[in-house]
Amino acid sequence: MTDTITMSFDDWVEEFKPVQNHIDKNASIDGLMFETYGKELEFVRAQDIKPHMDIHRK
């Protein structure tokens, strides 16, 4: 089971320092989202393995 942490988007960015999507200049969530296929997926898979996060907006 995982814990749920609630924080603002700005707090999340400050805390976790997400990587900008340099492949798609129009990526969702202020340019922070990566697609699950193609060059974006290749880029994500090539990164050092670190915990990942999912963003759920209400």
C-alpha cells in the first residue's frame, strides 16, 4: 500500500524538481508530461531509475 500526499502543484515542482519535456514543446502540465510511446518513452527509459510520480488532479 502507498501513502497519499496532498500538496499544491507549485509545492510539488519545488520539492521534486521534475524534468521539462524537451521533445514536445507543447507537453501537458506546464511541459512536464511525457508520452508513453516513441521518442519521449525512449528518453524516459534512458534516464537513471528513480521513483516516479503520478499526478492526479481533481
